[in-house]
Amino acid sequence: MTDDINAEIIAIGTELLLGEITDTNSVYLARQLRDLGVNLFYMTSVGDNRQRISDAIRLAFSRADVVITCGGLGPTVDDMTRQSVADATERDLEFHQTLYDQIASRFASFKVKMTENNNRQAYLPADAITIENPVGTAPSFIVEYGDKAVISLPGVPREMKFLFESRIVDYLRTKYSLGIIKARVLKTAGIGESSLDDMLGDELLNMRNPSIGLAAHHGIIDIRMTAKAENESEADSLLDEIEVKVRERAGDFIFGSDEDELEQVLFDLLSGSNMHIAIAEAGIKNAVIQKLSSVDMDAIVSETIEAENPADIQALFPQTKDMSLRDTAHHIVENITERNQSIAGITILSLPEVNENPDKDIATVVAVYANGEIKSRVYGFGAANPLTGDWVSRWAMAYIWRQISETL
């Protein structure tokens, strides 16, 4: 039987709060804890302040079994983690001669003079489990506090990762009966997050184990399924069961899983069936064309038309002179698809100078022609909005993928 262990990560350093550095340590630790089967519900960032750090640790103890701190173990006056951990666990700091000698030896090996302030690093909370740092000068430590534990690691990513993998993993596995947490991602396109949420329903979305979460990424919605079990086989079984239920409800919009990309999935579908699509874009700076540049576009695209703005592309199709933006897109997508005898076509027309809230109701139109039918969407934001290209191109590719998949 595995223990249900909760952890919390506290990233320490004022530079994190000022946006001067990115907190990659917490991301790394979160993934490691997931793989160990340790629950992680909170990640906190706190500046270099003794009281606030100790308060953050006390708060973490109220909701977690294991607290992992990163940073604040250096020799300077603003490195306050040691003292803050001592405060939070109600003990004094103690000097460790052995640690001091190890630090001095490290400096000697670097041919660097050790300054007086490095003495601070040899002080640890009383009764702490010391963790020698052979790849740096900041000793780390573990303080067990009742049935809880705080693990303090250096903020230098290279040192933190080495110590976690070489010492902390063994400590956690010895102290607790850990299982495994495994995740699987199903990728969807052509549907909004709220619609997908409604389609899956509360029954699935409120499950505890396995659990399901949604994450939106510029026109792609990830369905992330996470299972906790005693071993990988059991976790896979739980994920297999929930995936069947998810596909029953949202399978029409699922184009792949884990590392799959929509462009590659569409390319595989088209090239495998010797089919082609035609593309016309104006004002949008190659939304679909740019996406397909990652694959062998010549193998699946019969024609591409590019223009600086919708007026320029209308000049290539005189019949559209007095048409609305939407009607123009409909005419062009049908024309380029049929004249190339392609399986489908995409036309995107977008006002290049418009961002949001344009004077006109329609600033972007994306039209897809497939199976003899035109499907289109209109947007109030134009090509000047940095999200436009992703949204319209992924919707168009997703719709083509769905239409062609249903006919094969």
C-alpha cells in the first residue's frame, strides 16, 4: 500500500519576484515528484526575508508532509534559509566543523581564498540531516519536524538537480512507501475550452484518481489525465480506462496524444492517402503555410497564394470585387480547391493593421472547403493580434483533419 504524501515547493529569492530570473527549479522538482508518486498542490515563491520565509514554511507544513526549499543557502547576509528553517521548526542553529572543513577543502581545490562569511554555511538547524554538496559550496540539509520534513536545496540548478537525484530520491523512498504518478495527454483542436469542458462533463472532470485537467494552448486544448498507482502497470491500466471514456465523449476532436503535433498528424493523413490541399492567405503572414513548413509541404499542398492584404487577393479573383470579406473567402476557397482537384482548401483573409475591437465587426475570416461543403469562422481581431495566426490556422487544419478522417 502506497503512502499518500503531499509536498510543497518553496522557491526562495527576491530576484524571482522581480522577474530577473525564471524559476526552472520548481518545474524540475514538480516533474520529479510526480514521477515519485508524491502529490504536489502548491508552489510558492518568497523573497529573501527571514520572517516571510519562515511563515511560508509554517503555512506549507499545515498542508503538506514534505516541504522542499530552493535557494538561500549561500554565504551572504541575504541567504536566510538556514535561519528561517530553524525558526519554523523551533530550534537553534548549530555549527558543524565537518561541514566547515569540507567547504574549506572545496575552496582550496578551486584555488580560491575562502572568505569569513562562508562560515555561515557551516551552521545548520539543530539535529538536521546534513547533505554534503560535492558539486558546490552550499551544504544542504533535511530537518524532520514531527511527522513532517523540510528539505533545503541550493538554488543553483546544477547543484539542486544533482543533490535531489543522488540523495533526496533515496531519502523519500526510504521514509515513505511511494508509488508512481503517471500522466497521459490527449490533444484536441477545433473546439473551445468551455465547450470541451461541457462535453466531458462533471462526472469525468471531478474524478480523483485518475484525474483530468484541461490546458489551452493557442487553439489546441490538452486533456491531461493523471493516475496514481503502486506501479507503472496499474497506472497504465487506470489511464487506459479513463482514455476510453474521454474518447467516447470527445473523440471527434482528438487528433493525437503526448508529443503529437497537428501539422504532422495532418501531413501523415494527407501524404498517406496521396491527397492534397490548396491554401490562400492574405494579411495574415502565412499562418497555415508557416505551420506546414515543418513538414514536406510540397507533398501535400497543390497551390499556395499569398497576399499582403485582402484587397490584393481580391484583385486575383475579379468576381469578389464587391463581396464582403466572408463571401470573398468562400469564393476563393472553393475556386482554388476545385481547380486543383484537391481534397480540401483553406482561405484566410485578415485585416493586417487591426488588433482588437475593430470598427468593422469582422476583421478575420477563415474558410475551409472539404467534402463539397464550405465551413467558415469570423473573428473580431485582425492579423495585428499575435494570437490570430495560431487560432485560425489550427482551427482550419483541425477541421480538415476531421473531415478527411471521417471519409477514410
